[in-house]
Amino acid sequence: FYLTPILPWLILSPDKTSSSTRNHQKKVLVMQRIICLLLNLCSLLCLTNAADFYKILGIKRNATTKEIKKAYRAKSLEFHPDKNKAEGAADKFAEISRAYEVLSDEEKREIYNRHGEEGLKQREQMDGQGGGGGGFDDIFSQMGFNFGGRRGGRNEEQKTPSVEMPLRLTLKQLYLGEIIEVQYVRETLCVNWQECMKNNQECHSPGVKVRMQQIGPGFVQQIQQKDDRCVSRGKMWRSNCRECPKGKTQTESVDLTIDISKGMRPGEHITFEGVADEKPGMAAGDLTFIVQQMESTEFHRDGDRLYKHLEIPLVDALVGFERTLTHLDGHKFNIKVSDVTECDYVMRVPGKGMPKRSGRGFGDLYITFDVDFPDSLTDEQKAGIDKILRNNGSTDEL
């Protein structure tokens, strides 16, 4: 932004203006134009020479907190004065530290994204002086920006609509945990969008215009209208702006890293703040993935518990059996039953359920046994079974 001072203009009545006075007036006008030109030139030089913190760390403007930390570690190790003795390494390390200080702080990063390094310095100076009334916030509020209620009586900054998306995961993914790389396509602001705004006092907020209409002598009505050209209070979008030939926004693909923790449950949210669509005068909303668990043919889940049905033949139900089962992660474990197994008997296997959300241990596995009776028996089989069971006195039980 440019802060061009308003210099007083010398206005004289024509009938009272002498020739020497007119010449003096011309000189004053020329000096005023030269001063304004120099001030704007200085502002341009300041913006040109301003450090690009994202470029210093080698990251995109939409980089996540994890990506910022990762880039900072790599750059700081490369240029640390104790390891890098090359000329200029210490200065480069200082730039890297400054860039990380700003981009790792959400408030500082927001100010830097909106107003650049000079705007950030002004804010830091105001904070250092106690941040009295008016000052930095008032300057930007007059230009159509605000910082989301940092002072009493200010409204919080509006956000674009947040987006919720289902994230379908298998039971195995939720058991093991996983890192998933995805791409999300969104609308981002044109790089020079601030150059395409003009002052308009009727703009009340993004997409809303308020004007006064006289409805009678001494009576004025306030009318609120929808106007997509309004981007913030007092600011309107300038049509056919050369700085943004494609409009206010442009399509961008964002790389996201989704960290699926072991034992996550259906309905849990994974949120990326400020990743939804961008609009002038508004902060970007959040993108939230909602965990959905896909059906499994092997297990049924309830919290930390797993349930499984296992079919066994009648002979195993009568004499006992041993089975080797395979879990979700591929490891094998044994179960053994020595006694008679009734239909729908449930066995608890400790520690073979889902990972606990607290990260401490596992839940239990519950196995329900379904006894498979033969469709038919031969006369010889019937006689043999009858002889064995009757001799054991088990006829009444059957």
C-alpha cells in the first residue's frame, strides 16, 4: 500500500492574483508533483527490496505448519554458522531464522500475507510502544482490513465457507495408521488482488452494499443490497483490472498430508485451517476430513473392541479344537478350546482388538462360534454316536 501525504494546495482568487504570485503557484505545484513522485518511488523500492520469507525457506504460500518446520530445519542446518563457514552464511542464517519466526506464528503470518514485511514491522513497532488506540489497526481498518476483533468493539474477520469431506478408510488402515498424500483443488487470490480495489464507502462488508435513500422530508432509509463487487468495508473490486486478468481468484492445487493415527474412530475430524477457497477481504475457511470406516468382511468394530464369527464343525464343538487366525496387520495368533463348545459361545481374546485411542495398548477381540451341523448322517454314524453318547449318559442332554 502507499501512504501519499496530502500536501496543501495554494488556492488564490484570480482577481487578486498577481503575475509573480501565479509564477510562485506554478513552482509550488511542480514541487508537489515531484515530492509525490519521489514518495511513491520510495514505496515501490521498499516493496521490491522486501524479503520474501516463503522464498527464503523454499516453500509455497499455502505451506502447512509441518512443512514450515521441515523446511526451517533443513535450511538452518545448511547455513548454521557453526557448520557453514562460507561468506554470507551467517546473514543467510539470520534471514532463515527471521522467516521462520514470522511464518511459524499464525498472527504474524497473517499480517505478513496481507501487508508484507513493512506492514509487519509497523505492527511490531506499535506492539513495542504499547499498542495504544488507533495506530496500525486503524490505518488498515480505514483501508478495508481488520484483524478479527483484536480490539474491543471490532467484529471478527469473515471467513469463506468451510468445507467438509468424507475420508473413507479400511479397518486395516485405521488399525495400522497411515500417511496419505492428497491433492485439493481450491480457488486462491490473484497475486496482485489488492491493486484491483477501489474506494467505495457504500461497501459495508464482503458482498454487501449499504446506501442511504431519502424517503421523505427529514426521513432517510438505509438499504442493504447484495453486491459481489464489494470485497470489504469501503473497498470495491475494479472490473477489468489488468493486474488480475482472470478475475479475483485462480485455481490452485494444494498438496496435503493426512496423518491417520492408529485407532482413529469413525466420525473423527482432521482439519486443515485456512485451506478452503480464498476471497478478497475474507480469511479462507477450513477444510475438514471426516473419517468414515469401510465395512470389513472379517471383523466388526465397536470402539476399541473387535468382533468376529468363526464357524466350526460339530466334531470340533464336541471334542475341542485349535485354530490359527490372521489379524488385520497380517500377524498370526492361536486360539484353543478344550471343552465342548455350545452354539453362539463367545470367547474373549485379550489384546487382540483395535489400538486404543490413548496410544496405550489394545482392546479385546470377541469370537462367536457358529457350530456347523451335518446335513445328514448314515445309519452307521447314527449308531456310533448313539452308542457313545448313551454309554456316557448324555442322552437326556441331547
